[in-house]
Amino acid sequence: MQIPKNINSYSAYDIAQLLHNKKISPIELVNYYYDKIESFSRPNPYTILSKERALIEAENSHNRLQENNPLSPFDGVPVAWKDLFDFENFTTVGGSMSLRDNTPAKKDATTVNLAKKAGLIQLGKTATVELALGGLGTNSHFITPENTIMHDIARVPGGSSSGSGVALSSSLCAASFGTDTGGSVRIPACWNRLIGLKTSIGRISLDGVLELASSYDTVGPLAKSVKDISILFSILSETAYFNFEKLNHKNIKLIFAKGMLIENCDNEVLDVIELTVNKLSKAGVSIIEKKITEIEEMHKLLLEHNGGTTIAEAYNKWNKIVDKNANLFDKNVLNRMLKGKNINKSSLKKIYGAEDYFSKELNNNYESYDAFIMPTIPILPPEIHKVENNEKVYDHYNALALRNTRIANSLKMCAITLPCPTDLPIGLMICMNKNNDEKLINLAESLNNIIKG
């Protein structure tokens, strides 16, 4: 058995086919990934390698596959997890110096356990922005992996699931997992030319996952194909695997949301998004361009209250550690965390109320359309050295990185980012009302086939 030379281009599903057809062994594959991880020449996206565990899981998978008794379509597939997920006997550090001496977890997070039960192999845990509070992917005390697409200079990877994006894009795993509170799966997926799913709140368990803002935290996969996303979603949500329903392009109705979502876009981003939308339209997809009042009003309200509820909930969750160990914190994370301290209860009440109201209005006013589309991120990834040591510059780019993605979190939508037809790290985001995750994934498969075609 030999690892194919072009395996870096394979999706997790492609790799699973090789495994299940006994073309390669899970043990060989795990060793192959560890060789790549350990020889990786740029800042390594992994913070913890669970090598002993992975090799045991690989051996168990190998035995099952030899007996034609796989636990799932992805039995034997090696994956990586953001260091917010508990691994039994490992400390969940969450990119924070203040947590590095915590007691190791007594058991796996529910999601990690579900993956294990499906036969997935846990290679290790990946870098994150401290406590997951940031969209650029920097971490001054641990690791800032570098963007995998633009190599002219070291650029940010996107956050907060920075390591999960870089590990997968660098083919140091077959798929990866992150959390998304304001865009933290979709941003690194977009900026590393991957597919990333922000699931509906409550669809996937958060048990054993480090909390940032409980009203918005979600778990989601990053992958190289929509089929991968569908299988990983089914595994983590404990729902049946589903086959894609072929959609007639002429029956798909989308809204290209304009207004603030395309303001201050880099020219390259705007040009590529227009090209992508035109490609969908030429394939027969019905697309109207419209400024969406509910999105505009929600964005305006969040701006008025310094980003609002997310940073307030984050401070309320972590205030004891923040107040005690402020000197240990990444200063950009600390600055945002402390802004949450100053958001009063009346502001929070106003934002929560607006989110509920506008979420319902969106659903009622646009129920005849299948989804909203928009740029995932309005800008290309900035240079690391520009944002790491300048609070004003960091805040500017971080706000832009999160601007479009956080709307889906605030308005309780599920969302997915797809790579656009360019070599640049630019993504098209598709959003649907909550609890339509399967429908969203199915639509994404159809649209992705058009975009790639």
C-alpha cells in the first residue's frame, strides 16, 4: 500500500474511499500525516499532538476495515480539532496562558466522542485566538499560523479557528473542526480556500467545548468538499446521512444582499463576487440584488453598542481570569474583552430583542427565496506584522473580517462559505434561516458545482 502522490488534493470522502477499498491503511495514513506535521516548516497549526491515541484509533480502524465492518463512511479518516474541544487526559488551553495549567479533561467533548464512535481518528488539537475572541487568527503568546494561500508576505490565517483552517489547507489532516460564534469557522475557511459550515444554534452539542458566548457558540466542520461537510454534520448532529437532491437551477431563488455587506470591499473581492454571482445567474439561478433592511438595522445596532452581546457574554464568562491575569492575555483579546465589561443591561436587552425580532422578520419577509448570498469577508487577509502590534489597525481589520459573518450569528441563521473561482482567498457565503442546515448543505452542493464548473 502506498499513499497517492496527489493525496493533498483529495477530499475526506476521497480518502475514505481509498481506506474502505483497502488501497491504503489508516495506520499508514496517520503516520504520513504526523511526518508532514513534524516536518512542517512554517508556524505549526497544531498545538497538541495526540499521537498515542491516534495510532490506537488507527489500528482499531484498520482491523474493522479489514473485516469490512466500518463504523461510518468516514471510519479511518484523520481529523484535527480546535483547542477548545476536550480530549480525555489533555488540558484544554484555548490559546490562553491563563488556562495552560488547568486540570486535564476527564473525558472527551461530546463531539469528539461522536467522531471517535464513527471511526474518525483524532490527530491532535489546533491553534486558536485566545479564548476564541477574534476574527484574524493572531495569538501573541502561542501560535499565529500563516495564511496558506497568499505567500507574498506572512498574512493572517483567519480566526478564531486559525489552526483548523491552516492544518486542513496544508493537508495536515483530512478534515477539521472549529467553533463559530461570530464567524470563526467561516473566516479561516474562506481565507484558506476551504468550505466551512456555521451550524444552527443547538444542532450540535457544546458539551466539553470551551465557552465564549453561550447565546451564539456553535460547532462546525471545515472541509474540501460539500459532501465532506454533509457527512461530518451528520456525524456530529447524530442525524441520518443524506443523499444530495439534484436541484433544477431555474428553481433556485437567491437574494444577493447588498448595502453594508459590500461596502469597503477590496476591489479584488468585489470583482470576484460579481463574477461568481454572474456565473450562477448564467447557469439559470434566479438572483435579485437587494439591500436587506433587517440586516442593515441589525448591523447598525451592533455598531452602536461596540459589537454588543458577544463581547459582553465573553467578559461575563471569563471576568475572574481576565481581572486576575490581565498581564497574561493577548492585548488585542484583552482590549475587546474589557469593552464587554462596559456594555450595560439595557443595551444587551435591546440587542437580544432586536435579534429575535429581525430574525423572525427575515424569515417572514423572504420565505419565497431559498437563501441570501454575500461576500464571506469583504477584504483579503492583512499582513500579520501590521495587526499584531497596533491596536487601532487590529480593531479595523478585525471588525471588517467579522462584519458579514457575525450577521448570521446575530440573526440565528445557518451559513456556509464556498471558495470563489479565483486563486485568491475569497468566499461566497450562503445563509438560511435557522434549522435548515441540511437544506443549506444541499443547496451549497448545487451552487458549488456551478462555481467550480
